Amino acid sequence: MAHENYTTDELNALKGIFSLYDPDQTGSIPAHELESLLGKIGYSGESKDAIVFAAQGFETLSFAQFLELLEKGQPQQPGEGPDPKVTEFLRILEEYRLKCEEEGDYLEAGRAHEQLETLRKQEEQRQQKAVRARQIAERTDVQIAHNLQYTDFNKAWDRYLDEYDKMAQMYIQQMTERHAVNLLDFQRTLQTQMQERPPKWSRELLEWRRRQHMLARQKNYAEAQRIKKIADKLEEKEKKGVEADTATLFARKEAKFRQQQQAELQALLKRIDARRKEHIKQRNLDSKRLMQRNRNVQAVLESKQGTESNRIFSEIRKNLTQTSFKAQISGESSVSPEF
């Protein structure tokens, strides 16, 4: 099976990238998205074209089919070392060229030389291609690891911000409930205080009451009754005024208390929002650092591979040249010396 060629981390990374092209979680992606997906995981050039070509005829691709295409897109590596069969054939061709040259058959020697150069060039390109394939695989592995790391990074931050939002909602709910209880206690206390407060009557009403009681003590009950009616009417009027003033004062103090609670809630919301913005800023900063670190790793790897390629390619050319030189020395040693 194709997945046996990947580690668990690599499979998870590939699944994460595959899911980006499957937002509805159907388990498959449109075939025309394959080329973009391959670019995401570092495929390019011939290997990318080979996989896209192999996917022709598909309308959608499952994850298993995607892994199989990746497997088909990995050519069988011929190996970075020299091919013994080619090396032997180069030696035979060089000996044949020398023999033709000694015998004066220069046209045949020229054809042998052309075949030598062509075969030598092909072998050089084959070995170089093997080196490049191995380096591409190394860069792909690094890119997959980076994608997995970035996916884990985002998941961790998403979980943290989700927990932060839940905690913030809990604080807001707790404050709202506490405000409701405190407001009810405040209303009850204020109402009790106002009910217990004795009314403050006007001087006119107090004067009428004084005259009423004085006439009653003088046993002038008829006049006392008349004065009492006047005082009662005035007292009722003043009582309504006191009740209106009390209601106004109650509403003003309640509104002030509500404003204090609203200010406290707004301060909490402001702190929550400011703290969340700090988290978002830190997440963006950490994301940039992570991406830059990954780019640095890729750059170092590419630089190292470039140096390695120059060294290996030089050795390949040197070894192929030495193969011809050894064949030439062998041919010269087989000729009898002339005296």
C-alpha cells in the first residue's frame, strides 16, 4: 500500500494539506486541484508533470488515490553511483576507438568517439538526475515536516483562543449575574430608606394643624372640624408631591447605580478585547518567526545541496574521464614496444 512509504507524521501532514482542498469534508477533491496541491507539498518540474499526467481521466481523487499517484510519481532511482554496465561499455568503446586509430580507420574511430561522448554525457546526466531526485525528496520531506509543524502551531493557537473566549464569556456572565443581584438589593434598600424617612410638611400645613388642635382644646369643635378639612386637603396635596419627589429621587439614584454597573462591565469588555488583541498580535509574530525559521532551514538545505551537487557533479565527470583514460592506458600497454 502507498501509505506504507510514509511515516505517521508525514501522513498527517499530507491529510492536513489534502483537507484544505476538501472544505466540505467529502473525502475527495476535484482532479483539477491536484496540480495546486502538489505545488503546496513541494513538487515541481518533471515529477509534478508525471503525477498530473497519471491523474488524467479522474474527476475526483480520494486520499488513497492521491497517495497512489504520489507513489507513481516517484521514479525508480537508478542510483547515484556509476552504472557498472555503462562503465564497462565505455571501456570497450574506448579500446575499440584506440584500435581503430592504430589501424588507421579514422572514420570508424570518429564514430566510436561520438558514441563515447554521447554515452558519457547520458551517464553523467543519469547520475546527476539521481542526485537531484534525492535532493528533491529531502526538500519535500523538510517541507512536509514544516507544513505539519505549522498546522500544529495553528491548532494550538486556535485551542488557546477558544479557551480564552470561553473564559471571557464566563467572566461576563458572572458579572452580569452579580450586577442583577446587587441592583435588586440596592432597590430594596433604597425603597426601605425612603419609606422610613418622615415626610417634611410645609409651614402652612403645620400652622393649620396647630390651629386645629388649639380649637379642639378650646372645645370649639365646629371651627376645629372646618380647619381640619382644610389641613387634610393640603396634606393630601403635599403627600402627592412628596411621593412624586421620592419617585424622581429613586429613579435618579437607580440610574446612577446602573451607570456604575455599566461602566464596570464596559471596563471588563475593554480589558478582554485588549488582551485578545495582544494574543492575536503575538500569534502573528510567532507565525512570522516560525515561517522565517522554516525558510532559513530550506535556504540552508538548498545551499548545502548546491555545494554538494557541484562536488558530486565534478566527481562524476572526473570518474567518467578516468574511465576513458584507464582504457587508453590499457590499450597502449597491450601494444608491443618498437626498437
